[in-house]
Amino acid sequence: MKAVIEIEHLNKTFGDNHVLRDFSFTLLEGENVVVLGKSGSGKSVLIKCIIGLIRPDSGKLLVFGKDVPTLSHKELDHVRSRVGFLFQSNALYDSMTVRENLEFPLRRHRSELNKEQINALVMEALGNVGLEHTIDMEPSELSGGMKKRIALARTLILKPDIILYDEPTTGLDPITGKEISHLIRELALKYHTSSFIISHDLNCVNIVADKIIMLIDGTCYASGTMEQLNQSTDSKIKTFFE
């Protein structure tokens, strides 16, 4: 399988705070990688480096073979058009209906589409998350789990090659969290997307992860499957599974 994200010896410092230290990992086509780390360990900084919002101090960071820190605004926008992002807060527009929220990325990035084509993609996206009946509702009328599903539908509507998930089950009850985790897994398989997921939820990790990366002290401290890491005798790793 081909690598879609390649990170080697990445470093990022804010003053005296060494957030990322010689961090390396690779995300392959169709792979779901979860990053586990304590709050403040650098997970969000890592995602922001990947999409070009933060410039690393040193190291290699390739997305689709493109060296992200060296890209022009136009080149970076092209890379970002192939990357979906599911925000922890969902980031739905409160003043728009569900339909308008889903149409927004299409109108911005797929100007060649006509009204019928846009509507077909919106209905497909809502069908993927089982919420066709919410199309004319507003976000304020939706439950937390429904909002997360709509946010996922909006992320998928442009058919991205990579999706970055920032704590996708935060704020959800355990049952809804499991439903969202299974949905992430199912849609990744359906659309052959690669997923890079930040999560503290071990139920979510167990469902979605092909591989887990332990971000400890700014480094890729360990990696492996849930089963492999759960059997580790290393005290720093065991802390996450107790």
C-alpha cells in the first residue's frame, strides 16, 4: 500500500515547550491510525502541522507526496481539498439547515455541479449516516449524536482521501459513541479513505484502529495493535489501558 502521510523526525517547539520531538509515523492508503496521548501531549499540534496551520521547526512532512511546509497557498489548498476534518465541536453552521450545511463545501469546492447533482450528493451523504429525515432541520433541533453524524456526512461529501478526526466521540454517551465509532469504520471501508484519529475513548480506539501510536513526551513512543499495546509491560503504556 502507498503512503498518504509520511512524517519523519518532526520537531515543534513553543518557547521552552518541546511539543514534538523527533516524531515519525506513516499513514497508508485505507489505513485507520489512532493517536493516543495525554491532554497537552501535542496531538492537536500534530494535526495542525499535517494540514499546514502550524509550521514545524524541522523534519519531513509529506501529504500525498507533497512537502507541506514548503507549499504555496494554492498548492496547500489543493492538498487540503483532498483531506476531510471532523472537528471535536462538529462546527456546524447554526444559521443554516442541515441541507445548507452539506451544500456549503460542494458550492465552495465543486462549482461545476448543478442543483440536481448537489442534491444527489446531499441525499447520499445523509443516507450514509441514516439521517435523511433531518435535511430541513436546523442544528439546534438535533441531538449530540445526530450533530456528530451530520458533521461526518459533511466531511465525507467531497469524498476525501484522508479524514482527520479530532476526538470524534467526545461529549457523547457510551452507546452513541460506539455507534459513531462503528460508522467511522464502516464509511472508511465503503469509501476507501485513510483515517487519522485522535481519541481518548478506548471503546472508539478498539473499534476503529488498525494501528495505534502512543504520543508520549513528544515522541512516537510505541505503536502497534490494541492487543499488542494492551499486553505491554511498559508502565507508560499500561497507564492508558488500566
